[in-house]
Amino acid sequence: MSTTEQELPGPVLEYLGEQSTMTLATASPTGVPHAATFLYVNEGPSLYFWSRSTTESARHIEQNPMVAFTVDEYTTDLNQTRGVQGVGECSVLLSGEQIARVADLFGQKFPALSPGATMSISFFRITPTEIQFIDNKKSSSASPEGVFGAEFHRERSYSVFGGLPTQTAQTISASTQLVDADADSVVARQGGPADKFFIVVDGELEVTREEGESTERIATLGPGDLYGEMAILFDRPRGTGARATKPTRLVVIDGDTFRAVVAQSLGTTRDFDQIIRDRLGRSAS
């Protein structure tokens, strides 16, 4: 089980496992919205669904991978409302191994689905940056103001930036990208501009420093590790380079957003490091 799976609270994991459909909201590059309902399966906070590449949802995702989603149940009694709301980045699965694993998850959850029906569709993964759980059943009593005065019991259940205030976390989430780096690809070059900050989600980065004709390995970074913060804060070219040694998924934050968060909300890079590592299940090194 991955660290992200462990961090999603049990009741939320149970709820996602019990439900079958989600409403997915996408937008075109010009901001035209679209909503559609899909069957889904999940592994921890990651949600998977399938769609044909010709659908409007699939076309939007290809052009603009940021999505929002809702998993809930219909009820006319707002005091019984439960559901999950989240935002994140959506991508199509390309690895045959990943596709086979997700197809098997669908087969387990929806045994009536025909295996042959998966041949003409694509599988997609939603990697959330934030998930909220609504459970009005926790309320001790009905709202005295009736339907229009009902209050929703909302809890932030998962966030890559969970130690930050909600507004700050939402600002960062809106400025992040999920990037997949192939094995042996260069993520950052020594001497290049410090315009991006990286968080390793999966995979591995090798950090090196070149001096003359020699190259020294400085560190090997894995899930939860950070790269690039000091060069951004001191506004200087990168003193090291970084290369993916295996297929690696990264959260990328632009330099201006990182500086603003550190200056306005945290004060020190150490605090930011600790928050990210705690959220990803790693202790600060």
C-alpha cells in the first residue's frame, strides 16, 4: 500500500469503495465547461475511469488536464447528504501493465462488464491534489432554518499541501502540473534558470553536479522528496542538475507561486519541506 493510500481516512476510502459512479467536470482551453458521469474504481485517492477518445470529456482532458469530480448519493434529505468532492489532474493510461491492472479492478468491482468491451476505450487516471468529504450525518440535529439553511459538514480529507491553510493550498493546486518523466530524461539542467520547484510523487531522480569534465552524484530522490527550492529562493541559476533514472511522476510548481507561498504563509523553506514530506508520509531529511 502506498503512502497516499494510507493518508486518505478510512471512512473516505470505504465510501469511495462503496459507490460506483462519479460526475467529472472538465473544461476546454477557453473555459467552456462540461460535466459527465462515469463508472470508476479507485486505489487510495487515485480514481480511474474509462471513456472513448471521441467524447467531449476526453477531448477536454487532452487539452486541459485539470478536472473536478464529485461522488455522492441522491437524497432529498440534506441532513443525510454524504459525498466526496475533489480536484486534480487527469491523464490517459499508456502503460500496458497499468491498463491491465485497472481493467482487473473494474472486473472485480463490476463483474457484469464484458472484458471485450475494453478494446475500443481508453482508461484515465485522476491524481487528486485535494479531496473533501461531506458527511451531514455527523450533524447532531437538523437545521432549524429548513432546507435553505442547511449546513454541510465538510472536511478536507486529503491534500498534497495539507499543512497549509485551505486558501493557500487551493492557490498552489491551481498552479501545479503533474509531469511524467521517462527514464534517463533530464528534468533540470545545471546552470539553467530556477523557474520550477519539483516534488517526486513516484519514481526516482538522480541529482548531480558537474565540475570540469567530472560529474558527481549529489543525491538520489524518491517519493516525497523535493528539488529546486533553494535556487528559487536565492534567485540564482541551478547549482545541480536532475535526471530521472526510471519512469518518474513529478508535481511541478512554478517559481513565482513557490516564492509567494514561502513569503506570505510559511516564512521558511524548512517549514514547507516538512509539510510536504509529512503529507507524503516521509520524515524530513
